[in-house]
Amino acid sequence: MKHEVLVVDDHAIIRDGLRKILAETEDLIVAGEASSGNQALEKVRERDWSMVVLDLSMPGRSGIELIRLIKAERPKLPILIFSMHPEEQYAVRAIRAGASGYLSKEEDSDNFLPAIRRVASGGMFISPKVAELLAADASPGANTHLHNNLSNREHEVLVRIVKGISLTDIADEFSLSIKTISTHKTHILFKLGLSNQADLIRYAIEHKLLDLDK
């Protein structure tokens, strides 16, 4: 019996490529696809899957929030993150949110099938780089970046602010009041030791917190 994989990625060429790669195996098959976060949630609710291969940058629901939403629907459903973002940006947050592994699209292709198989079988895929990040994050008094102290919601708000999305639109996306989003912004600036939005943008660029071309 093959492991049935749900591939969630907004790029058709990535979905086609993964489908072809898994079609050549005896134990794996792409049994479903989704091109947006909302579509992914619909697919997750429809039926059981062996695992989800998930890109973090998706239209609609995306990122760490989407991981949490999927796990709320199917707590035991394994998720492998397959993202263009390097591990330093999101790996620790993704695993904290419930992902079973994190694989950068820049990684050696030889790691892809072993990662899929391990996660589909109920295991964790932790690369040496991610293991180092997790160890550093767990170390008491570790010299971590200030942005690691942000909550997941604060991190999501930060990313959207830096992309130029208005507080009103952010509030609409998360179904929150603009006052709540403004409070998140205030907390973000305080935790990062910054004074204004211009400082926030410089900080995000310096620490590569998002892909500004995305």
C-alpha cells in the first residue's frame, strides 16, 4: 500500500515535479494537490492522508498559521515543510507549530525522498542544520536573535507590515480588530528595541526574515 501524499504549493511546476518524482517510487504517490492555504484546509477535511508536503508561502492562509490550522483539523497528520525559505528563518517555528520536518528547496535533491519516507512513516526529518538551530533555541541563555522572542502571531504581523500591507488589511486577514493588530505592532517594536516602522523594515531586511521578491 502506497503512502498517499497531499502536496500544497502555489507553483504548478513544483506540484508537477513532485508528482513525477513520487510516481517513480513503489511506496509513495501524490494523491491530492492544493494551490492555496484555504484549499489545503478543504483537502485536509475531506479525507485521511499519509502526510502533507507544505510550502510556507501560499495565497490565503499560509506559514506557521497554516501548520497550526492543519494540526487543529488532523492532530496526527504529519507535515513536511518544503520551502524556499532557508532553515534559519522558519524551521524552529515550523517544528514548534507541529511540523514533522523542514526541507529547504535549496537542499540536495537526494534528501527529498528520505525526508518524505521518514515523515510519512510517522518519524521526524531533522537535518543537521535544523538540529543545530533546535539545540541553540533550547539552550538556556542562548545568544538568539531578538525576533525569536516574538510570538507566532507577532511574527506573522511583522512579515506583513514589512511587505507593505496596511494594518487594516492585516486585521481583515486575521479577522481581528485593528486595535489588536496595532497592539501587536507595538509589542513587536518593543521586543526588537525599535522605534518605528522604518527601523522595522531595516531589521527585517538585515535578518532576512522574508523574501521581499515573493
